[in-house]
Amino acid sequence: MYLDSEKKKEIFAKYGKSNTDTGSSEGQIALFSYRISHLTEHLKLNKKDYSTARALRMLVGKRRRLLDYLKDRDIERYRNIIKQLGIRK
């Protein structure tokens, strides 16, 4: 499986406050970004997988809403996570 519990702990430890802090916006954004990159690679090989394409669009929307929330609450945390993940150009 591409995303096991060890990988999740690693993501939350790197981007969140700790590896058990699964509720932080930064950790969730990082997890969504990891899943988005995995689904994007899958869709490059399987162009007609429409259910996965829909799931990808939903994940991008969730990440966008979380980023908007973080930008409204704390602009420095927003800028930091954008820089760490390299989402924006």
C-alpha cells in the first residue's frame, strides 16, 4: 500500500507539530499533497480512470479550502507550508 501508518506518522512529524498531531492544518495539507501526487502519477498511466480523477479533484478542493482557512487565520504558517511543500510558484 502506498500510504501506510508509518508513512503518515513521518508526514505528520515533518510538517505537523508532532507525529501524533493529525489535526493540524499543516499536517493535513501535507498528507493531501502526498495523496494528490500519488493519484496524479496513477492518472498519467490510466487516463480513463474517471473515479480516480473525481477523487483527485475532490482532494485538490479539500486542500484548497484548508489553505484558504490557514491563510485567513495565520499568514506566516500559510507561507511556511507553501514554501515547504513547493505548491506555488
